[in-house]
Amino acid sequence: MDTGDTAWILASSALVLLMTPGLAFFYGGMVRSKTVLNMMMMSFIALAIVPVLWVLFGYSLAFSPDGNQFLGGFERIGLDGIGLETAYGTIPEYVFVAFQLMFAIITVALISGAIADRAKFAAWALFVTIWVTVVYFPVAHWVFDFGDDGGWIATKLEALDFAGGTAVHINAGAAGLALALVLGKRVGWKRDPMRPHNLPFVLLGAGLLWFGWIGFNAGSAVGANGLAGLALVNTTVATGAAILGWLLVESIRDKKATSLGGASGAVAGLVAITPAAGALTPVGSIALGVIAGVLCALAVGLKYKFGYDDSLDVVGVHLVGGLVGTLLIGFLASGDVGLFYGGDLEQLWKQAVAAFVVLAYSFVLTFIIGKLIDVTIGFRISEEDEVLGIDQVEHLETAYDEAGIIGGSALKTGV
């Protein structure tokens, strides 16, 4: 085992963990003030539930060496068989356990943005439990397990997914679309203004996500090496290019470049470069970022055309961004892999198979899980509660003491 590799993956694990609180700020700022606490709590409950499941059986289902190409085995139930000296490559296996755990947490938290303002908190917690078990853990095995009996995408299909374009972003984006269809539209959607209540929160969250994404992508080299350095550079330039692409669309379409667009463009670039961070050159990453920024900026409007209420654009950013990044590997990958470098379409069809199989698997199972929860305990709060505000109804709290603010203003003005 290598101490440098170990130190880097420990640090990367902490960076990826920070992404979930960052997501809470990003999503929390995008909703109305009466729903911000619930939005942030949907991320925080993932931080509570997923680590417990991961230790009990999740890691085993994803990475146990006694599995097959579709699902890990049972040797690692309760992390059995892992000791302080047990290695995963050049790092202790416990460190790899921790690193992969953070991916599981952020993936399910991403879905919550599609159903903002209207889901029962208990129903969401139950969904988190079921979804990571039957959707995320198997898909993580398909994509991330490169062992002798590893996942079919990683070892049989040999599609390239450096850090989770399929397992994380296409997976979460397809699930978000399915849940948005199950729960239906928010009260007043398209009629009432539903503007972000705190854009500084959104920018703070985007910044934290970008910072944490360094661990997400560069950590996926599973070592302190040149590949990690390439992934870090590619992540940075693709994200910057995506911001420029998104703001270009806004400037042409709306004549203004917005802070929300800048933050959303950053996340779109981070999503798109995730599967490609180790396969592209930095110049290729700039091209990927611009394309992702433009396409995701256009894609967020699809919900109005097709009539699904994806509250915070999980579909437009994560599903579309994940597809863009995964598929463009087939064109832009360096060496003799990509079409533009090697002149061969073989890698492109591998990327397409991986992307659309994960999309279909996640969408279908998520729709079934959502429907079962809805018909049993109910997934959506009542219309009256939604109008009142989900924070007050589900958590008996409000984010801001508006009465105190109004009272203080009245005293100052002498009213």
C-alpha cells in the first residue's frame, strides 16, 4: 500500500462528502423561502441513511468479490473480511469503502431537486432507503467494480465512465424524471412565480460543489498520480467553459447573463466532465464544457414543452449533462479511442449502450418505487399544506423569522 495514494483518497473522500451540504445550499437557495429547510433536509437525511445501509450491505452488493457481473456478493456484509491491512489496489480497503460511500450519498440527494416543495419527508426517507438498495448499489457494481467478477459495464462492455456519468448523473436524472411524473406538478406551476429565494445560497452551493468535485473526479484515479492531475485540470477547464456556454445562451436569448445561469452552468460542466475526466485532453475538455453548457441551458426549458415539473432542473442538468459527457467520450476521447482521434465508432456505441441501459433501469424502477410509496403511505403532501409551506407542515420550523423582521422594521420606521 502507498501512503501518498492513501492520503489523497482520504482527502478526496472528505471533499466528496462536502458536496452533499453544498448541494443542500445549491438546491435550498433555488426554492421559495417557505420550503428551504425541507429542501436542505432532503439532502441531510441522505447523509444519515446511506452510510448505515452502505456498511450493513451496500458495499457488499456493489463490491464484494464473490459477486457476478450484475451484482456484488455477500462476503462483505457488515464489512466482514476487511481488516486494517486489507488492500484495494494501493490503498487500504476501508479507505475505498469511505470514498465510494460518498458517491452513494450524493447520488440519491441529487434526485430531491426534481420534487422540491411537495414530498412528504417520511416518504422521501423511505424512498432513499429503497432506491439506493435496488437501483444505486447494483448500478455502482456495473460501473465501478473492475474486479475479476466485476460489473458488466466496466469489464464486459468496457464503456468509459471515469467518475460516474452513468452511475451518478444519468442514474439520478432519470430517477428525478420518474419521480416528477409520479408526484405531479406543484400547485400553481406555470402560473405563480417560483423564483429562487436566495441566489447567494445558490452561488455558495455551486462553489462548494465545484470544490468537492475535485475529490469526486481527481480522486477517481484512486491514486496520487498524473491521471489525478489530468482529471483535476479537465474538471476545472470544462466547468469554466460550461459557464461561458450557458451564459452565452442567456445573453443571446434573454439579453442578460444571470447568477443563476452561471451557477447552473458550472454544475452542468461538472456533470458532463465527470465520465470523461480521465479520457480527454484539456483542449477536448474545453470543447465538452462549451457543448454541455449550451445544451443544458436549452434543455432546462423542455419541462415547459413536455409538461413535467422538474422543480430544480435535475433532468436538464444531470440527465442531459450526463448523457452529453458520456456520449461525447466516443468522439473526443484521446488516443485511438474517440472518433476524432482514432476514427472508430466502436467506443461510441459502447458509451450509448451504457448510458441508455442505466437510464432505462433507473427510470423504470424509480417509477415503480415511487408509485408503491404513493399508494401505500402517500408520497405527496396535501394541496393546502403545500400552499402553507412544507417547512412548517413537515418540520414545524421556518427558515426565517419573518414576523421578527417585519416587527423590527415597524419599530425603526415608527409604524
